Amino acid sequence: MRFKIFGPLIPILVLIYFATSCASTSKAPEIKSNEAKEFKTVHDKGVVYLYRPGRAVGAATQTQIKVNGSDAGGTGPGTFFKWELEPDTYTFSCYTPESSAVVELDVKPGKQYFLRQDTRLGVGSGRVTLKEVDEKTGKEAVKGYKLLHSTYRQK
């Protein structure tokens, strides 16, 4: 009898649990996150930011990211990666079991690039999109997000 009160709340509590625990083990320390938001250029490398907006829809889903086919980690709502990369062409991809998206960038030294990754509701695990955005839009978005540690290492 006592559990009837909590019955309707169980799906909401499960969603809150997943939304707050997603990708939490890979967040960088706040000082590193703040340093990344200074948007300093690197004269001999290009800097790529890949961010995911903090939406409630798809919040429980961690989206896997790859750089040139190598695992880079997973994004959660309100998070971003930052990579300082040697000049070259790079393929960035994200995927869920339901969909995938790919963007290719020709990274130039001294330049900054911003990729927006979205996850939306789908039939099961959600649908993903990935697109390059202009510097002003990217910087504004990243300012409010948390930096993630990336497992991608340039060879």
C-alpha cells in the first residue's frame, strides 16, 4: 500500500539518476575546464572543441565519440571535449546503436573549430547529429559546459 504513492515517481527518479550519473567519471577538474574556456590559440596546432548541449531530452544517453576511428570518450548533457591537434584532416564521429553522424575537418595551425553534437529521442537509444558551428556560437555554448577527459591520443 505504501508503494502506491511512489509508483508514478519511479520513472522520473530513474531518469534523474541516469541524467546525473552519465559521463560523470570522465569530467576534468574545474580548473582545467576553466582554462579550456579561455580559448587560447596554439600557433602550431589547431584546437577542436566538441560539445553537447545540456538538453533534458536524451539526457540519460551517453554518446560515444571517435576521432579518426579511435575512441575519444562519451559525452553527456552540458559537456565538451577539447583537442589540440597537429595540422591534418580529421574525422569526428558520434554514434548510438540507433544512428551515427560524421564530420571531417581540415585542421589548420592557429585555428579553432567547434562541433555541436546533439542527441534526441529515438526509438531506443536516441538519434545523434554532429555539425560544425561558427566560432562565436561555439564559444558561447562551451562557456556553460564541463570539460571531459578524452581517451583519444594523437599518433
